[in-house]
Amino acid sequence: MDVSLDLLINAIVSGLLLGGFYAAVSIGVAISFGMLDIVNIAHPAFILLGSYVAYIGNTYFGIDPILAAVILLPAFYALGMAVYQVYHVAFERRDDQSLRGLSFFFGLLFISEVSLVLAFGVDYRSVQAPYIGPSLDLLVIQLPWRLLVPFLVAMAMVVGLQIFLSRSFIGRAIQAVAQDQLALRLMAASPVRIKRIAFGLSFATAALAGAVLIIIQPVEPSIGREYIGRIFAICVLGGLGSFGGMVIAAMTLGIVENLTSTFFGPSWAPAVSFGVLLITLAVRPSGILGR
């Protein structure tokens, strides 16, 4: 087979796997921003917190990074509920969700980043696992396990949350809470309680997203800033509140970025991917699967 065709196929496949990682880091914002109308700009910082949790579990206790994140899921869920409660009391209950509400999450972002710097310094940290390094070879296609494992984890997380949201009463209430709170109250469900649960779920996804991030690349406390733009772009491109659209958008950006990096250089990748975002929204403002 032609070398350039080999390169093209592998770039597309790697882009799909990278898109799975983008879906993992975006799913929490798809819940908070897409379903609750809360712009949690600090979400990448809590993804980094998940990365460092995985690092501690792996380095000091020899636990697989993904397993370490799974063990800490209840703690992240409780943290998310606590953060929402503070936000609700300080801003939402006063019907003040403007710039001051957004500044609350900016404050969380910087406090989290500074705390990680004080605790771990500015050096890059990485983890060890049997699947970091080797590749699965299928004819001409090379599937790096360090991308394939995060892809599988991301897809399991998306499917699990989609099933929960579509088939359980609480899940359907989460989808409805930003649309019609009065109807939700008539169903004997507290909008504040439902939002608290949803925010807890959003933070729980950050734990797993952090684990897959540190599997893919070493991390340092400020690296989360690189993903803020991508995360919100993916959610908007997919259509707010649509998990399916979010996955398609993540895959699209992953493929576009990987093809651009492979054939034109990595410096062009962000510009081209955000160009795709602008063109798509110009044609379809509601996003790929937006209502």
C-alpha cells in the first residue's frame, strides 16, 4: 500500500481515538453547560485534579490510573454537589448568574491551579501502566493502547450516562430542569436537588477524564487551560445538551486536528479545528444535533 495512504488511514484512526478523549473531557461540560445552563469554566481544573489523583494512586500505591479514578468517583461526586450548593446560595438563589456567577468559576479555576502548584510543583507528572507504550497492529493500522484505552473508557462513560439520563426518572429530570422547572415541581421533584445531582455527575466525569488525560500525556497544573476552548467548542458544535452531537463533534475535531498535524504541522491544528467550528455554526447555528 502507498506510504501516503498508510499515513492518511493511521491519521484518521488516531484522530478518532483522540476524539474519544475529547468526548471524555467534554461530557461534564455537556451536563453543566448544555443541560443546566451553568458555565462551569473551572471544569478543566477538576479534570487536572482527577489526573493528580490518578498519579498519586499509581505512583504511591501501584494502582492502575483508571481504577484510582473510579475509586475516587464518590468523592468527586460529593465535591460537585458541594460546589453547586455554594453557587446556588451565592448566585442562583439571588437570580444573579451574570458575570459575577462566571467569576465564581474563574476563581475556582485559579484556586485549584495554585493549589496544585503548591502541592506538586510545576514539573510534569506521568503514570505507568502496561498499556502505555505498546500498540495494537491491525494490518497497516496502528492503534496505540494509550489512546485506545481512553477511547474505550470515554465511550463507556458516554453510553452509561446516556442510558441513565434517558431511562431513569432522575435522568429525565436532569434533562428537563433547565427547560421547565414548574413542570418539574409538579412532578414532586426539587429543581435544586436535581441540579445538585447533575453537578455531582459532572464532577464525577472529571475524575475519569483526568485519568485518561494523564495516560495520554504528562500533566502539569496549568495544562487544563489548553482544553477550555476545545471543551466548550465541542459542546456548542455538537448541540447543547446532546451527548450524541457532542461525540460527533469531538470525533470531528480529533480527526481534523490529527490530519492537520500530520500533513501541515501541529501549529495549524487549533486554527483549522476552530475554523471548522465557525463554518459549521454558520450553516447550522444550533449545532450538529441541536434542537
